[in-house]
Amino acid sequence: GKNISKLELSYSDNKISGIEYVQVLDNTFQVQKWITTYKSIRSTYALSDLSLRYNFFKGTDFEYKWRAGATFDYKKSDDLYILPESYRKLNDLIFGVNGKANLKLKSSGRFLAGISVSYKKNLDAAYVYGGADASSLVITDFMTPDFQYLKRDYYKLGGEVSYFSTLSKSNKTGIFVKAVVDYYKPTEGSDNRSDVNLGVGFTF
């Protein structure tokens, strides 16, 4: 079979503005619609992502037997509420390695098993609330704890398994099931987290 090496470089930059509109209803017979009398940008949200990925595929005639890869991501988010000024900023570096095996069970079945290990390093983090009620439960019980967790450095161990089988002689119809488990362990503290996703699907 043919072995393949694949290198991917991507960059995304998303910017969103939160705009406040002041409108009045013009109910005159000739108009009958909402008229905007004032609008202004009240908040801005920016998210950029630089990603570098390398994968090596050990091949057979039509598919790979296994693959191994390495990833590198730089993520930057900058959220600003203009007046009263509040902001949240996060700069993160994430790098890891991963692998997956493709096992042929029968002529119509495939079993894939994969594992990944990654590390997130926070480079910079800042959160300031400048609103009128800093003791609000939204701030004390949601926004602040969420920020404290997002800025942590952590290790992530991930695993996934999936099975696919055709349901027709033409091999055009099939069913697949998939399970993905990710375990996050911060470098400080004991707030470990697990994320489990299960899926079932059909192809036609």
C-alpha cells in the first residue's frame, strides 16, 4: 500500500460586534414599519486560531491501516463590553500527539480505535467586570469561575472507538456507532473533568 504524509496549516479570524438599536414604530398608513433612530456598537468579540497539523498514514490498497499525527494550535480570544468597560482575554497554546488504528473485521465491517494526548499552556489571561453589580450571581457563580477554569493549564487524554458495517449488498447503505471520551486534568487544583459523546448514524 501507499504511505502518505499530510501537513496542514490553517488560520481563522472571527470578529463579531454587538449592536444596540433604538427603534420606534411608524404606524402611519404610508410607512407602517419600525424606524431605527439610533444604533451603536456596545460590545466586540474577536477569536483567532492558528493551527498546524501533521499526519502520517500507513496505507493499504484503498485505506490506511493506522495513522499518527501531531498538532499545534494558538488560540486568542478578546471579548470587550465597551460601556461600562468589561473585558475577558485569553491566549492559549495547545500541542499534542494522536494515533488511530483501522481494523478490518469482515468484508463489510470496520473498527477504528484512537487515542490522543495534548497539553494546553495559557500564555495570558485577564478578566475585568466594570458593571454596576459585581455581586450578581451571574458574575460570582458563573463568569468568574468559568474564567478561572478557562485560564488553567491542563493535560487532556482522549480516546475514541467507532464501528461501521454495511447493511446492503451494494455497500452503499451502512450504520456506524461512535464513542468519544476526553479527560481533562488541570496542572493545579483538583477540578478534573470528563466529556463523553456517543453517536449513531446511517449512510445511504
